[in-house]
Amino acid sequence: MSRKKRILLYTLFCIGVLSFFIYARFPGKVVENYILAVAAESYPAAFLSFAAVSPSLPPGLKLENITLGFRENPEANIRVEKFTVMPRLLRYISGRSAFTVNALAYGGSLKASVDFPSFSLKPPPAKAEIIFEGLSIEKCAYLKDKLGRTVTGKLGGTFIFSGDSQLDFTIQKGSYQLLESLFGFERLDFNKVEGQVTLKGGVLRIAKLRLTGDKINCSLKGEVTLKSDLKNSEINLNGTMEIANMGKKISMLITGTMGRVQTKYI
């Protein structure tokens, strides 16, 4: 056997032994305490807990049964069954910090790719793309609390961040609870909701928000100025509504806040 082959075999053997000990003797408790300490120091108003942390294959870190929320309202939390983060090694070689995330939550899945700025004098902005599907939104206590009402259905779509944010989404087979009766409806049952939204400077610009159902169809566009408490976010929307048993199209203006909507029909 040549000298180069022996060196290669020894190198592969050492990498294999090192990998075995990392995975077999992984210091889970130490890593868990470190993650919790960093989270508590960086975000003192929030809380984070998880049942287990372990290495994953391909090389990465896996957390299970995660709960994330805010200490002032711990019941309004986000729960994730499984969360795996893996570095994208080729990106590091080119001078960028990047990783991939896979998660399972609320009966659905989430996949994300995140690139942080390179180590240059004029680094490009961070980039992220998140693809999600099959999320049962009624199971999310945080969303229900922030919206101040119950919304059901299966959520899917894509979120892209690169300085500004863009969200394309659909919600299948669900309902939207109304805080006040609308033409005899206490809630809007729908077959599908489609949305195209961008976020820039704290303003949510809605290019399309379309609800289709057996009894009602609705189409909206406009802006929502976001506040720290989502229920206080200011709404300025306009659109049309078609109700099957009325046989006509109604124009409408929606103003007020997320927590106290005011609707005017024209």
C-alpha cells in the first residue's frame, strides 16, 4: 500500500472514531444548559424549553418537544415537535455563514434555508427562505391569542426575507371567527384563502387576500400598520364581497385595528 493511501485511510479512520465518540458520548445536558442560558440572556422576556437535544445526521443538532413563548403570557406559546439545524458547509468555505432547518409542528412541516452576511467590507443582507405546509393553525395558542379569535384550516406557503419580507400563503378548508355578526354569519367558512403580502418598514402591504367558500366569496387589498401588540395594528383595506343567497357584489372598506375591526359597506 502506498504512503498516500495509508495517510488517507488513517485520516478516515480518525474521523470515524471522532464521529463515533461525538455521537455516542454527546454531552446533551451541557449543550442544553448552554442553549437555555444564551436564550435567557439574549431574550429575557421570553422563555424556551425542550425535552431533549442530540446530534443528527447529516451533521447537525436536533431538539425535540420545544415550547417557546413570553413570560408575561406563557399559555400563548408556540410548540414544535422536532427541530433540526444543519450547517451548510460549502457556504462557509465561500465566506458565508449558512444553515438549513427542518421542523415538524402542528401536524405539518417546515423547511428553511438561511444565509448570513459574508465576512467582507460590504456584506450583502441576510437571506432566508422558509417553506411550510400542512400546519393546523387552530392548534397554535400564540396565533389565537394575537388574533383575538379562532381561525382554523391547514396553512401552507413560502416566506422570503432579504432586507424586506414577502409571504405567499394558502389556508385550506377552515373558518374565520367574526367578533360581530355579518349578514347573519357568526363566522366565515371557506374552502380556500390565498394571500400575497410584503412587509417593509413595519407596514404590511396586502396585494391579494382572497377567500372562497360555498356561501361567501371575498377579495381584499390594502395595508396594515403593525404594532408591537398585533391586536392594535391599524387596518386600511378595501375590497368586495359576494354572498350566495343575496346574488350581488358588495364593496366594502375595513378600518380600525386587528382587535376592533370596523367595516363599512358601499
